[in-house]
Amino acid sequence: MRNDNIKTLILGLGNPILRDDGVGCHVAMALKERLQEPEVDVLEASIAGLDFLDLLTRYDKVIIIDAIQTGEGTPGQIYRLDLGAFNATRHAASPHDVNFATALELGNKLGLALPSQIDIFAVEVADTSCFGEECTPEVTEAIPLCVEMIVQELRSITPKT
């Protein structure tokens, strides 16, 4: 399915015990069961800020899956974003408040070998504050759709032979 020269990380983010916040982890777990390519690593993590940098430096491409609340979307809606979507969120108020975009900017300034491509699949969520290991029904229905979108993304970068 993949080009052996492109090392890819699929990273599902979230807190798996806060209902919809764990959607990224659920998608990653489903992808682990489906993907067998040695050049694709699939991980789940509950990290933020500077902790991202250590994970990203070994890869050419990264696909991040996470929950999002836009205030305008419908729960279960899937967005495909690139890093440009986070330009307005750069710069933290303190060193303890470093978001993903700011961490990447710092990593670039430090000369770290960061991936040349980072894509984000964000699932619109409804409930991220109640304890529970299962997502709401609308978000649960989006999980296999997001899995399929990511599988298609991986296939799209495969060179034609």
C-alpha cells in the first residue's frame, strides 16, 4: 500500500475516559487492527505542547486524529485540516501553555528534523466533559468513516507502479 521510503506516524489524540474527547484514540485503535504496513506506526496518546516534538522527529509524514468543537459543526462531522488552520493559535501566554502550532514553530527554530507533511483529521464532538469510555452515538458512527478517510489518504501517497 505504501512507499517504503516514507515513514508515517498516525497519532490518535485525546483522553479515552472523557467520552468524545477519546475519538482520536478510538480511530487509532481501529487503524491498528486494519493496517499492517511496517512503515506506518499507529499510536494513541494523551499529550500536548512540547511533548509532540519527541514523537514527530522520526517521521516524514504525520496524520493526527483529534476531537474538535467548532461551535458551528454537527457532532460526527469530520474535517481534514493542515497546519495553516492553526496559524491564529500560535504563541502561548506562558511556557506551560504551549499548543501544537507553537510547539512546531519552536521545533523548526531549534532545527529539529520534523515531518515535511502533517495532516489533521478532526472529528466534531459533543461531550468532552463527562466520564465514559464510549463516544456519543454520532461520534461513534464517524469512527469507521474517519478510518476509511485515513486509509484512502495512505493509498493516495502510494506511487503508481
